[in-house]
Amino acid sequence: MFPTLGRSFARWNFKRASITKFASIHTMAINPRDPNTLSNYNNWRSTHITANFDILFDQKKLVGNVVHQFKSITDGQSQEIILDTSHLDIGAVKVDGRPSKWEFLPPLEPYGVPLKISLDNPIKLNGTVEVDIEVQTTDKCTALQWLTPAQTSNKKHPYMFSQCQAIHARSIFPCQDTPDVKATIDFNITSPLPVMTSGLPIRESSPESKVDHQLYRFHQSVPIPSYLFAIASGDVAEAPIGPRSVVATSPDKLEECKWELEADTENFITTIEKIVYPYAWGEYNVLILPPSFPYGGMENPIFTFATPSIISKDRENVDVIAHELAHSWSGNLVTNASWEHFWLNEGWTVYLERRILAAIHGEPYRHFSAIIGWKSLTDAVEHFGEDHEFTKLIIDLKGKDPDDAFSSVPYEKGFNFLFHLENLVGKPKFDKFIPHYFTTFKCKSLDSYEFKALILDFFKSDAEASKLLEELDWDKWFYAPGLPPKPSFDTSMVDAVYELSKKWQSLPDSPFQPHISDIKGLTANQLVVFLEQMLLLEIPLSPKISKLMDDVYGFTKSKNVEVSNLYCQVGMKAGDGSIIEPTVDLLGRVGRMKFVRPLFRNLQKINRPVALATFEKNKEFYHPICRGMVEKDLFGKKDN
């Protein structure tokens, strides 16, 4: 089933190249919706993919073939199929079972090398063609991380996982690497260790083996974009966390992960089903990955990939699961057409996540979460600069890497836009729009202008709401950089920590005597708000007072990384040299970019040599995406 690729491969050694006339014209002419793909997806659409891969841990590569079913969406206008690739070895290419001519076109950074496959005859409108491509990943693959046994929790076996968002699927296999194209997928994966993918396991099939490698088969019947293509393999065990959910993780961590997630997962699912409509994917499972995973979670269908930092042993970081679950509707079913409209994925997901939390914990909790989010938004705007392109809701990514734009802006500015729309038309009316939106664009991709047209059309029969929406300054929301107008949030859950923060600000010129009882009864998320207030001070705490805070409250010993990482930032801002050691320790244990990037940014301010040495020591621990972003933070944009 999996051909042995014994003969030499044609390989394109990807090097920095100038933007050629061909590449510029190519991208601008055929992809008006998505500037971050070099594929000619406006002529052809991949409708089904069969991925046949052997996981070779000793060589740190995937070897096999992929078969695309393409549908022509033009009437014989194109006799070539152009696909995205990056750092791939390509072998034989067959079209409808016959060998085909293929070539690499000139590269265009940061989008890789287009692969052109020639067809013997033009294909009529809606005609189909099958393309079979032999492929191997290389050591420059940006989507895969290969871990040694020493980098896993039980240190027994190697581990591999993928992270394809935003444009990294092209480093696993040739594809139309754009969220504007969706395809169903069959996965046939052989590995010596258990495998998970973004498809439903075909459990009724009898196991097949190939030289100590077992075959694992999966099917994804709901069309998904390439960035949701996911594979992981390692020493994992599973335990149920609900009637349609399991958690998978290293066997030595299974019980604590099960305890962390079993109380909330099914409750989250049933809650959001009432807000939108029933869950469409069959199973909702969670894979807790090794600590080098660069994100809080990745919404891969069937199996959310999640950071172990959510296993805080207090069930206070499971909001991440509410967020990734919400992606099952926003992003996975209804998808942004390009990364320039990323807020449609993430703004909607944050909005739905907070609606779940409000339904379970009460409306004040939604506002509490939004207050934390507002701090993240202000940090992002401060980092980029209030006039920066990447602080807009709709951004210009022509010629740019979508990873460079990644921040909390599309999440939180997107949420605040939807929250504003909810308040504008009224929550009961907006609640009726939610399922209409997700029904209209189910299994489709859209841009912001289609969203605007839909909501205006939905409310056109409601004179009051229609007038308000027509008068809304849409261009300002879409294109103005910086912070949006700040909503009036319910502060009832943060008033206590605001008061505590004022007491700390008053030191040493006040009678306040800090005591551990100050934080008794406060949740970890309330402590997060308290520490964020400390970071907002125009005049930071003195090193002595910052150290006193940890001496009394023990923040550096917290098992909740949300708390410990923020305190490290408070200490560094205060210039407390004693915080360097726990910061360096944390950077060696956690690979989540939410923590790693701010910690490195602050560490280099207080002690750049230590920051550089810490990165050098841990850079192989970090995922390639995280490693690349920290390099840009520490050294600026580097030539490849």
C-alpha cells in the first residue's frame, strides 16, 4: 500500500530568492481571495485527499504518497495544476494512473516552491482528475516536530506531532494550502506507536502490520481545509472524559488529565449545541501533547491538540477546551477564506467560548473573561504599535507570512466587534442570527464582506436593527488600527483584585501588611487579573516589593503556568534579579508561545546574555514555529 521510494528524488533546496516577475503575477492574478497560496485553486479544487504515510522516527520523516481528487471549476481553461510545497522531496507523479510531467516553478518566500503538474488534455467544467504524488518530508519541514524519548514525560519512546496552521501543511505534502479550499480526507498511517489524526478512527477494520509498524486508518467525512490536516504519534493511552469524548496522553499523565477534563467537556458540548446547533463531527477528543506544543490548543477536528499547561490540577484552565470546542463550529465548519480575515475564525470562537462560560458560570464570568482578554489586546497593540497593520481587524498579508501577524488582535478585537454587534441589535435578536450564520456558511469559507452582507440581509425586515447596522461605521471597525472603543464591562469579579492591586501600589508608604490570606478564595484567573494590574503600572514595583509579593504569595511555585509566568514578568519589569532563575527554569519546561515569547522579550531587557543562552539551550525543545518566532523577537527578521 505504501510504495518504497528507493530511487533518488528530485529535490528543491529551498533558498532565498527575489520575488520573480512570474511569482508576483502568478499570485496576484489567480488568487484574489488568498494571497498566501501559490496554487491555482481558482481553476481546480481538491475535493478528496488520501494520505498514505509511514512514520519513520529514526529518519524523522514521513514517507508515502498522497492522492488528490481534483474538480475543474473552469471550462478547459487550464492544463496544469499548481500546488503549494515547501521543503519537500517529490518522486513520481501520476495523473489518472499514468506518469505525468511535473516541475518546480521559481520559489517565492515565504510561500515555498510551486509544483506544476501538466495534464495531457484540458478538463471540462466539473470534470475530475486524480493526481497521485510520491512524497517525503525533509529536515526543513516546518509543520512537524520530532521529539526524542528524553523530551517526553515518561522518557520511553519518541514522539511526533504536526501543526499546520497557518501555511505549514505544504511542508508535509503538496496541496492547495489555503483555507478557501476544503476536502474530505482518508488517512492511512503506519507507525510503531499509536496514531491520532483529524479524522474518525476506522476501528472496525482488522489491524495490518508492516515491519513492526501497525496501520492506523481514519476518515474525515466533513470537508476541511489543509491547515486542519493533523497527525500525531507517540506512547499514548486513552481514558473517557464524556459519552462522546476521550483524552489521550502519555500513560503516566493519564489520570491527572482525565480528572482535569471529565467534569466540563460534555457540559461544554451540550451548552454550545443550544447556542448554535448540534455537534457535527461525531467524537470530540483531546490529545494532551508534550510541553513543546506551541499553542494553548489547536482545533484539529475529532482530536483537539492541547498544551499540557492546561493541566493545572485546579480545573481553572479548561477554558482552553471551551475555546477549541467552539472552533468545531467557528473555523472548522465556517472558515475564514484567507488569513487576512482571521478574525472570522478567532473572534467568533472567543465570542462562543465566552457564551459557553456565561451559560455555565453566569454573565459576570463572560465579562471577567473579556476583561482578561482586553489586557491581552492592549499588550498586542503595544507590541506592534497602535498604527501597525497587524492591529487591524482585516489585515494586508500580501507578500507576508501569516505567522508574523499572529497575536491576540483577531481574537480579542474580533470578539469586541461581535460583542458590539450583540449590544447594538440586542442579545435576543443576535442570538437568532448566530445559528443562521453558521447554517448559511456551513462547510464553506467566507470573507468579512460576506459576513457584513449576511447580517445586513438577516436584519433587513427589522427596521430598528437594520437602521443601526446600516449606520455602523463598518470601515472603521474593519480597517482602523489600534484599540476599538472599550465596552463597559461588569467588574464584579475583579473589584476585589483591583482593590488588592491598589494596596500593593501604595507600598511602602502605607500600613498595608501583605499576608497569604489576601488571596484566599481567589481563583487562578482572578490572580491573573491581579498580576496584569501590576504589569500595567506606569511606575513598576521596586525589586524589593516585587520579591516580597512572591515571598508572601508563592507565585513562582504555582502549578498554574498562567499565574507563574505573569509573576515572572512582574519581577522582570521590577528589575528583580532573583526572578531570572525561575524564568529560565520555566522557559525550559514550557513551549507554549503565549508564555515563551513574552518571557523572552522581558528577559532580554533585564539580561540579554542570559536570554540568548537560554534560547540556545532550549531551541531544539521548542516547536519550529515557536523557535522561528522567538528568533525574530531576539534577533529581528533573519534571512534563510
